[in-house]
Amino acid sequence: MLNTATFSPLRHRAFAVLVTGSLLANLGNTIQSVGASWHLTEMGQPADVVALVQTAFNLPIMLLALPAGAWSDMVDKRKLLLISLFAMLAISVLLALLVQADAAGPAVTIVLTALLACGVACIIPAVASAVNFSVPRGQLAAAVALNILGFNVARSFGPALGGAITSVGGASAAFIANAAAYLLVIALLWRWRMPEGQQAPKRKIGPVMMEGLRYAFASQPIRTIMLRAITFTTTGAAAWAVMPLFASEVLGKGSFVYGLLLAALGAGAVIGAASATWFRSRFSAEAIVRGAGVLYGSGCILVALQPSLPVILGLLVLAGAGWVQALSGFAVAGQMWSPQVVVGRIAAMISSVTFGGIAIGSWLWGHFADAQGITTAFMASGAAMIALPLLGLVFPLPSHVDAQPSDEELEGRAA
């Protein structure tokens, strides 16, 4: 399933440095998320409070997506990335110190997690926009898939590493590890530069945001992609939201096993991202997303039946592969259907609805799990995911083959 076309964008140094930095930052984010979720679990917080970690991380990405996307199209992308990383570094160190001082209650942990996510919200569109300028358009789909692959490599190794760090040194050690990852990314990007001649002209943020909104809502393909993204992630968020409680209350295990469960999802996501180019060359975007929903939903239902731990891990690998096949499809489709001058804003809006769906779904499924039980939440989410592909009969995803947006088309749609 892997071929040279999948990895050909790595020949471009600007892209290789960018995707490496993105991988390290996501590794730190994943370790931090494990630490925060397990910190609240150890405090004996109920399911709806523990699930708020996912909401706190994803909601700011949704709310700040458009202004962050506008900034990424307006300002020096390297400066935006470095400023965001320095702020996230400071927050991570503060959270570690507060946990060490036994001063990080649920409210403090959730608020600081949300502030950290504000930095992530700025990084996502900046990286997406920079990817678009760092490779030839013929390699763009593979470059986007590789960036997603890096994200999911981090989600594969990060949870197990975060669980191990948390089990040895507590949540504060996980937050320090996150800060160390940010320092590495800062060092990597310090001398990184965008390709020559790609700096955007200075403009006011209001008109830039409105231009992106007008284009997105005037474009039927972009509207459809956003609709399918938010329904997919809202419906499937249960497993991500209540996984720490599934580990502790259903399986009776500790933080290391919780990390293994997330690592299994992440390992599947790596497989899904690495094979995405192969699948896109053989199947339509709609067929891939439908199959991914059924695979993910089936995995959630079977996990809820509580087979042995090795079987659960295997099922989560399959579910993770389905999850990222769909998310990769939404991200690639969004960039393929976006003119370069608005790609940061369109990528940000698609990230907004994707992460917004996880935030909303985490909150809803957390309350559902608190009232009906954790395994029931897994089963209900899985069943809904299996039924969700029916939405594609009314709102099918656009084909990548037909995606030829141009800057001239933008002028017509945004007018």
C-alpha cells in the first residue's frame, strides 16, 4: 500500500523540516493530553468532567480557527509558529508547577488545557498553509497525507509514552515532557524559512476573514466537506472522550494501560494515514469515508463487549485506521478545493468543524456515559457511526479528480 509517491514531498527541505516539527509538537500535545486526563481520573472526577479535557482541547481550535487561518494567510508563518510555541511552552511549565504544588484542580487543569489549545489553533492553519507552499501542487495530496501521518505517528507513540511517564513521574512529568517537545520544535524552526516569494501582503484581518467565509459558503464542495467532517467527529467522539474511564473503571487498569489503548488507536491511525494515498488512487472519497465510518463504528461496538486486552487493542487499531482515513480525506479534499490565497482559512475552517465536532461530541458523550454507562456510550456511538454513511446519499463528498480551484475563481466567488 505504500509507494514512493507517498513520501516524495520529503525531498523538499522546507516541507521535511515543517512536518518534523509538526510531528514533535503533536507528540508533546498527546503526552500532555494523557497527563491531564489521568490527573482528573486519579482525582476521582466523574465521566462528564474527565471528558471536558477533550472538549477544552478541541473547542478553542474550533472557535479560533477562522482568525487563526486568516493570520496564517496574512503574516510570516514562521513567526506565527514560534510565538505560538513559546506561549504553549510557558503554559506547559506552569501546569507542571501547579500540579507539583497540588494546586491544579479540575477547573485549573481544564482552563490551562484550553489556553494551550489556543496555541494549537494558531499552529494548525499555519502548518497547513505552509505545506501548500512547500511542495508542487502535484504532490500536495501526498504532502497533506504525510502531515496527517506525522500527526498520527505522534498519536501512536505519544499515549503509550505519556502513560509510562505519568505512571512513573505523575501528571507533572507529562507536562514537563510536553514542554521539552516544544523546545525541540522551536530549535528546529528557528532557522527554517518559507520558499522565496511566498510571503503574503499585509491586510486587515476583518476583510481577510470575510473573504475566506464568503469563499467557503459559496463553494458547494467546501460546504459538503465541512458538513461531513463535523457529523463524523461528533458521532465518533465517545471513544476519545471516555477512554480513561474505560481503562480505570471498566478494565480496572492504570495509566499505562490507558496509554496503550490510545496508542492502539494511534497505531491504527498511522496505518490509515500511511495507506491514504493508495486508497485515494483506487477509490472515491465518498467510498473511503463510508467504509471508514463502518470500520470505526464496528470497532467501538466490539470493544464495548470487553474481550481480552490484546483483542481490544487489535480492535482499536482497526478503529483508528478507519478514523484517520476519514479525517485525512476531509483535510485533503479541503486543500485540493482551495485556491492558494485562501488555503490557510479553508484549512482552518475544516479543522474548526473537525475539532469542534470532537469538542461537542466529547461533552455530549461524557454526559451520556455518566447517565447510561461507559460501555453503553461506546455501543451507541458505534451504532451511529455505522448508520452515518447514509448521509452520503444526500451529501456525497466531492471527487479529488475534479478539484481545480484557481485564484481567479476565488475572485468570482468572494465578490
